[in-house]
Amino acid sequence: METVTVGLAERSYQISIGQGIMGTLGHACRELHLGSRVVVVTNPTVGGLYFEVVRRSLADAGFNVQLIEIPDGEEYKSLETLKGIYDLLIAGRLDRGSFLVALGGGVVGDIAGFAAATYLRGIPFVQVPTTLLAQVDSSVGGKTGINHPLGKNLIGAFYQPRLVMIDLDTLDTLPEREFLSGLAEVVKYGIVLNKDFFNFLAAHADEIRTREKHCLAKVVKSCCSIKADVVARDERETELRAVLNYGHTIGHAVETLTDYKQFSHGEAVAIGMVQAAKISEVMGYAGSTDTERIMALLETLHLPVELPQFSLEAYLDALARDKKVKEGGLSFVFNKRIGDFTIGKVKDIAALLATCGIRG
Ligand SMILES: NC(=O)c1ccc[n+]([C@@H]2O[C@H](COP(=O)([O-])OP(=O)(O)OC[C@H]3O[C@@H](n4cnc5c(N)ncnc54)[C@H](O)[C@@H]3O)[C@@H](O)[C@H]2O)c1
């Protein structure tokens, strides 16, 4: 088992990464001196595969285990589902000495984390992420929350877990599209934060895509280390953490314009990263070989790179609704070559889109 530490003073925690380690969850929770009652939040898909291992591990370690299942899907990361979780926690008389375990992908992690952040003004929680995206991104860093009908992730809290336990074997059952989607976030870390990691991804792209475990262990550990470092330096996204939005600005516009139906989030981010690379090149931050390498890697990982064609007005409208539009323009993350970044304000968004081939 490998470990990565998220260094946040008294709120620091370990990320444990390994194959077949889910059965050690109970022991790990004991070591943290968590209370005697635990509620595992999951969905039927993940629960059907992994709840029994988690339940047995926690029970064997002496915990009283309960289960809350929420429906599977992004649309259930909602206030209504959250209320259902609160109802069950209250009915079960869960007190401050209890804790939650989020067993699942980013949806379960975000909503269970937010329930933990707010129930009785906060009870501890543990992340057991089971999608690649959750393992390399959403389970680390303490962003928790739910969606509102008017926008994604509009309600939430920064609330750190007490432990993240990543069992790489859970990736065996992950549908192909979900797995590839997670790889987009993996590539992001390399492009903007670590050139050596990008080079590793480029050199082992085929093995990674076919889920060769040795490579995946290195990938997940590297991503967690990179994210842990960013979070430790800027937990609340005052500046540096915004680098993790690389590719997301245009990616979100693509998701909005295609009604969240045509592309998964990761696929939209892949498209957004290629556009960000092109824009960075035109701005003089990167060279054409950098853009070509980024595109080639994403294509080898079977991720889309072509920007869907909508009118300039449609793109401007979608971008105007982005959270990152503040006074003075659109906050945009550029890659500086590969492995570094800069964040700037873009005033002329139409010019930015022209670089991506979208013209009026
Ligand atoms: N908190 C953060 O910092 C952060 C960062 C990025 C994304 N997110 C959020 O994460 C969410 C997306 O997360 P996601 O991509 O993990 O999606 P998800 O949680 O919906 O999981 C994707 C699908 O895979 C299934 N699944 C999960 N693990 C499985 C496994 N091991 N085997 C088989 N099926 C499995 C799920 O049931 C679901 O159907 C979004 O809501 C997004 O806003 C949060």
C-alpha cells in the first residue's frame, strides 16, 4: 500500500492507495479513533459490487454499520437526495460520535461529504472512491456539495475527509467510458503541473488505456500527490487551485451546448484542453509541438479533441454563464509549454473563440 499525505495542519489526512485494500478499511478507521457507528453512503451499482466487503471490514473492526443507498446518477446530486440522507441519519439517531463513509464515484463522494459537513454541524467522513475520476480528483481536497436546478455544484462546503482509501481493483468493474473520462483529468495534471508525469503518460498511454495495474498505481499516486500539493497550498481556491480548471472553461461550454448528453464530463474536458492548448500557443505561452503532443496523447487515450460546431453567439452565451467570468473578464488557465501554467483574464472572448475556429 502506498500513501500520500494531504498536509493541512490539524486537518491533514492520508490517501491510501493499493490493490485489494478495501478490506483494511475497518482497521484504518479504528486507527483514526472514529466513533463506533458508521453509515455507508453508496448507490445500488457500487453497493452491489463493494458494500459487502466494506461492511464486513467495518463490522470486523467493531463498528456498528448502517447503509444509505441513493439513486445512481448526476441528477440525484440534489437537495432532495440530501434531505433523504438527513432524514435517515436523524431517524437512525446518528450522533456526533458517528461518521460517514462515501463509497462510490464523485456523485456519492460530493453529496455524502456535504451531508457529513452539515449534519450536526459536521461529523467525520471517509472517502472510498471507486471511479478513476473520484480517485484522482474529487475524493481529494475537500470540495463537497450538490447541484441546484440553476447550476452544478452551486451549494457546498470545503470539508476535508479524515481518510481516502483507494482500492485500484475497483477500476476493474468501471465501464469503459467512465474510465476514459477519468483519464482526461489525469492528463490535465501533466499538462499544467508536471512535465515528467506528462512524459510518463505519453510513454505508457496504451498500457494505461488498457488498465495495466502497474501503470495505474503510478498514475493514481502521481495525481493524488500533485493534487495534494495544490490543495495544501491553496485549499480554498483563492489562486493556485484554479489551475485545476484547465480545459474546463470551454469544456463546460461544450457540455452546456450539447445539453450534457453528447459528451461525458471528461470528454468535454479533453476537448476543452485541446482548445486551451491552441489558445496558449497563439498567446505565445507554448509551441505547436506542445499542442500536437497534447492532442496525440488524448487521441491515444480514445478521448475526443474536436470542438463541436455551434455559432459564436451560442458559445459566447454559454461562456458568459461560467462561474469564472468575473469583473475584468473571463479567468482562463493557459499551459506554459507542458508542465507549467499561467492564469490570465480574457476580455475579448470572441477572439479567444476565433482561435478555436469559432467565428461570427
Ligand atoms: N469534489 C470535487 O473536487 C470534484 C471534482 C471533480 C468532479 N466532481 C464531481 O464528481 C461527479 C462525477 O463523478 P464520477 O465521474 O465519479 O461519476 P459518478 O459518481 O456518477 O460515477 C459514474 C458511474 O460509475 C458507476 N460506478 C462507480 N464506481 C464504479 C465501479 N467501481 N464499478 C462500476 N461502476 C461504478 C456509478 O454508479 C455511476 O453510474 C460530478 O458530480 C462532479 O461535479 C467533484
